[in-house]
Amino acid sequence: MTRKTPSDLRSARWFGPDDLRSFGHRSRLMQLGYSEADFMGKPVIGILNTWSELNSCHSHFRERAKDVKRGVLQAGGFPVELPSLSVDESFTKPTSMLYRNMLAMETEEMIRSHPLDGVVLMGGCDKTTPGLVMGALTAGVPMIYLPAGPMLRGNYAGRALGSGSDAWKYWDERRAGNISDDEWQGVQGGIARSAGVCMTMGTASTMTAITDAMGLTLPGASSVPAVDSGHQRMAADCGRRIVDMVWEDLTPDQIVTEAAVKNAAIVAMATGCSTNAVVHLIAMARRAGVNLTLDDLDALGRTTPLIANVRPAGKDYLMEDFFYAGGLRALMKQIEERLDTSCMTVTGKSMGENLEGAQVFNDDVIRPLSNPVYHEGSLAVLRGNLCPDGAVIKPAACDPKYHVHEGPALVFDSYPDMKAAVDDENLDVTPDHVLVLRNAGPLGGPGFPEWGMLPIPKALIKQGHRDMLRISDARMSGTSYGACVLHVAPESYVGGPLALLKTGDIVRLDLPARRLDMLVEEDELAARRAALPVPEPKFGRGWGWMFSKHVTQADTGCDFDFLERDFGRAAGEPDI
Ligand code: FES
Ligand code: MG
């Protein structure tokens, strides 16, 4: 392997020449208190930190950045910490998804415009992982992803609580009048006990597992709990390793190949795969020049068993248990034969080498292939006259009686209308009804909100029902569950056929056949299509306006058209 020399470093173009501009760059580092001995000839490592006081999942990141710096310094690099947009999942409205591409743009431009030779990306809360990775893949300098790690398992009255999943569950019980205010308060205080991302296999842990499986994290890093001292050690290891990656010129295009993307998709299916992962994985893959499609994912979903017994798709355990059971390396070891273990990773070694010695310590948490949680993978892709460009469902998370189902639609055009109706105890609804929400997609939401786990009508909850078939063009939280068909494409707001459905029409789901249809005659649909109103624009200015002009549909990953790899000539290096 040929190693770079100091004069080959990208940053040498800022600091090396004996000219006025470089004089300026050097003098400004000296303004920061550094001597030439601190930075000349050394790899400059950008630590892109998505810490924020409104990102509860990343509250440990200021400390972790120090651990990364420790590693970078030891390895002879020069660390610089750059605050990055912290797209948090809990507080960002209307939805964090509106801002994933903003983080991706920021990451790309921040790397391109600054004298960075390599980057450590610090993220974890749902959209931060794809946002950072998408931008860094385009920027192309050596990178390591440092996942925030899951929080400790929740605890209330001696019972484990899972992020999201248990909030929904206890909320249904509260709506049914089954739990007291005191109990509800206890759940509120116990469900998020430490720094770190949601500790179910929700979007955050699925996305970090995907990134790990792509070879972009240190092996198994995605499973280490945020507050474990091993997480600090992993952070310092990231710092040490990225410096060598710069010398080795180990760029992400050598790592994120078609085979690596396929590995990541298989691992996603085996872990329980948040439905959101579909959108993000497709977007990330396309940034790397890999045209991953919904059909590819369905094919992998049909053949990959779900073996991580972690909620919500698994029954019993949480991410902390998954870590103690051996973590992602152990899971990947179980399915090693299905993976392309020759793929290069950030360690400079192959995936197969990274998996050597990995072991399962609890085979109820990480199941053998002979005893999976669910025989097929976590995800299925549907097509039909309601979703010609696809829709997704999580078969393992829904009551099997809905796998083949026919029932009358109950259609809502807005979330507030639907919410008012489901809270009406006298709503005329049966468990056979199909609850439908539209105008909730990338453009209609706007921003593709997580509304897809439509609440079960109170009238049904009181009768003891906890699931029903639901359809929307929204996403749903990765910690959600139920018979929810999501990501219907094209979305209704742009005239997708979901816009033609009327209350009372019969909808048919046939999951084994991967079909979702409305049983309405074609000439009737044509008449309805001709009468569709032109929707009002959602934004008149600003980011939302730009988002509306450029976001792509769910089936291609919701990237901006002009950020996609094939859009046009790459910007190249800045002229200095
Ligand atoms: Fe941050 Fe769930 S809210 S990962
Ligand atoms: Mg989430």
C-alpha cells in the first residue's frame, strides 16, 4: 500500500505554500493558540459534532469529542471540532425529515470548503446518520462514523421500558382509562434514562447498524451503549484510526460498494429494520453510485430471517441486551455466509477479518438461523393500483390476521381531521375498516412526517382491539408497530392514486402476493382523477420552498434531485 506523504495532504494546499494566502491560514491557526509544530504536515481531522442542548440523544457528544481528539493527537493528527446541524428527532417540527438533506448539504460543503484531510462523523439520532453519511460520501475524504450508541434500557416499577414502543403502548392504555396519572408519570420519568439514542431497534439503531455493516464504523461500534466506558474507548479509537486512514488514502468509495450496500441491507433485515431505513439506505446508496431499489430490498426481505429479538419487531429485548449478547458483530457472524465478507472497511481490513472471533453470548437475544424471530425479513414492499411505485410494511410487527385483508376504507385528508375522528368514542368503525391518511408524504406532509402509525380509534380500543390495517403516504417511527402500510408512492399530494380513494371503497391487502389495491373500476378512477384539485403550495419561501422544489419521492430516497450523484459535474476542490 502506498502511503501519502505530508505534502500530498489535502490540507497542505491551505498551509504548505510560501504565499500570502497560506500565510493567512497559518497565522489564523496561531491566533487560535497553535504553533506550526501542532499542525504543519499533519492530517487535519474534522470532528463533525451534532451535539446540541435540544438533542437529548447526543448529550454526551461534547465529552466524546474530547475522546476523539485524544486519539487523533496520539496518532499524530491535528483535530478540529466543527459543530454541525443537530437534527434531533424529538423536538424538530414539523418533522426532522425536512432537515435530513440540510445536514447532508452542510456536511458536504463543510468538508469541501475546509482544510480537512479526514473526518469523524458524530451522529446517531435518526436523521443524523443518513444526513452525515450522505454528505460525507459525496465529499469523498476518508471518514469514520462514530455512532452515539443506545441509551440504557428504560425502567418503570421493575419493568423494562422501550423507547417509543412503550410510550405508544402505555398511551393506548391511558386512552382506554387503564392506568393512573401516577403510573403515567412514572413511565414518563423512566423511559429515557441516559444519554444515547432510542434503545429499541428503531430508526436510530437500524441506521447505525447499517452504517456499521457497510464498514463505515469501527466493528460493532453501533451496539455500544452511549454511557458505557467502552463508548469512550471506541471514540478514542476512531480518532487514532482516522489519522491512519488519511495516510492510507482509504476513501469511502473503496468501502461503500454495491456489495457493502447489499451487506447493509441484509443486516438491516436481520435486525428488524425500521421502515425509515428503506428511505435512508436508498438515499445513501445512491450517493455512493449504487442504485438500490425497493424491489432489491423486497427480495432480500423474503430471504433474510429476522434474528435480533429486539423490540419492536422482536418480542423481548432492548439494545442494551443486544450489546451484552455480542452486539452487531455477533449478529453478522450468525449470517456471515449470506454476506460478502471481502468488503473493505474503515479498519483497513475486510469485513470477514473484522468478524473473526465474534460470538453470541445469549442465543435468545441473537437467534440462530434455525430459530429466528420471524422466518422472513423485517420488511415487505407492496405494489398495486394504490401504490404503483411501491409502499412498505413490516410483516413481523403486525397482527398476522391482517396479512390478507379486505375492508372498507375510512379516509382522512389531514392529520387533525383523523385525530378528531379517532378520539370520537361513537365513531362508526369496525376492526375490518382500513384507516387511511393522505397528504402526509414528502411534499404533502410536508416533509414526510412520522404519522403512519395512525392511532386506533378509541371506539375499537375500548372493545379491546389493538391493531387494524392502516395506510398512508407518511413514514412511521422505527419504534412503532402494527399493520401499517407506509410510504405509498407516488404520494397523494402529487396526484398518486391514493388521492382517488373514497371512504367506503374496498381496499385489499395481500401480503404474500405483495399487493395493495382498491377494488374500484378503472373508468371510475379515471373520472376521479380528472376531478382532482391542484394542491396549494406548502411553502412560499425559504428552506421549505427549496425542499418542495427538489425532494424526490420515497421510492428513490427523498434526496434532493440536484444533490444526487448523477445530477451534474462534481464541484471538485475549492480554488485557493
Ligand atoms: Fe433520538 Fe430516538 S429520539 S434516536
Ligand atoms: Mg424515531
